Amino acid sequence: MERHFEQELKELKENLLRMGGRAEGIVRKSIESLRRRDPNLARQVFEDDRVIDRLEIDIEESCLRLLALQQPLAGDLRFITAALKISNDLERVGDHAVNIAGGTTRLGGQPLLKPLVDIPRMADLAVGMLNEALDAFVRRDAESARRVVRRDDEVDDLNHQVFRELLSYMIEDPSTITRAMELILVARNLERIADLATNVAEEVVFIAEARIIKHHADENAAGEDFGRG
């Protein structure tokens, strides 16, 4: 029975990592569809998102089955409850990639207002954060996870920079408003992806240390540990 439980936990981790890899890939593909103005690539993003949705359902079912049948304790309980949250965060990453690909479709063949520089940089930062958070998850590395959390400010700063620049375009030439708003929405979706990567990193700290750091909870209440052991 114990070996079976360990095998199920291993499979759960593998499925989460598979889902994470899909989430990273779909974000990159959505940005590439925008850069190339490729509606076919955008449609692939929509199809890829359905695979991510299916993985979330499979992971949720696995987690609920483990909780109901195995009644895990301490570290295993933290891992399973965190896995539920992480799979939801990864599914939402896919949704934001779909939003970006939708922008590609809406823009059609219209020329870009400017060469894409900051938006691909935001995408690289957000996907990098997600990759590092998942790597920290594999190693249960709380310190690496905390570094991911601190990097979220970089993406926020770029988002504000993109907004200010595009706002100036709209003020100077109202005919650019539609195209500028689409790029503002793309930046906003990337900022949310970085927030979701931060959520994953916070769950890694929870798994490794039984400590909740969301909203600086560990600073505000040296808190009550959850299932320490």
C-alpha cells in the first residue's frame, strides 16, 4: 500500500511538470503568433489550451482520490493540496495565452505600432519565472522559490512602461487606439502570467516549509504552521 501511494505521488508530480511544460510552451507560442501575425499559430494555441484543461481535470481527480483514500499527513498532505492549487494556476496560464492569441486574431494583418521589444521581454521573464518555480517545486527548494517571488516586480515595471508608451501613441494619434489597446491587453495578460508563476513559487514554500507567504502572511504572523512534519 505504501509503495502504491508513493507511486501515485510520483505520477502526480510528473503530470504537474507535464502541465507546466505545456503552459510554458503555450505562452511562447502565443507571443510568436503575435510577433509573426500568424492566425494559424494562434489557432494552435487554442487547441493546446484544451490539452492543458484536460490535464487539470486529471490532476484534480488524482488529488481528490489521494485525499479521500490515503488520508495523507504532514508533507504529503501539503504536497497534494498545493498540487491542486498549482494545477489551477497552470490552467489559468493557458487561459491568458489564449487571450494573447485572441489579440493576434483580432489584429489580423494590421501593422504593428512599433517593433515588439518590451512585450517579448515580458514574456521571457514570465515564462522564466514559471520555469524556475517548477524547478523549485521538483527540488522543494524554498529559497529558489522566494527568488521567483521577488522577480515579479520586474514584470510589473515593464507592464507599466508598456502602458505609458502605448498611451502616448493613443494621445498623439487616436487612429492607433485599437492596436494600442490590444498590445496593452497582451502586456496585462503577461503580467498576470507572472503573478501565477509567483503563486506557484509560494506553494513551493508551503510544501517545503509549511509556511504561507502569500500576502506576506509569514511576516504578519509568524504563523501557524500547516501540517508540519
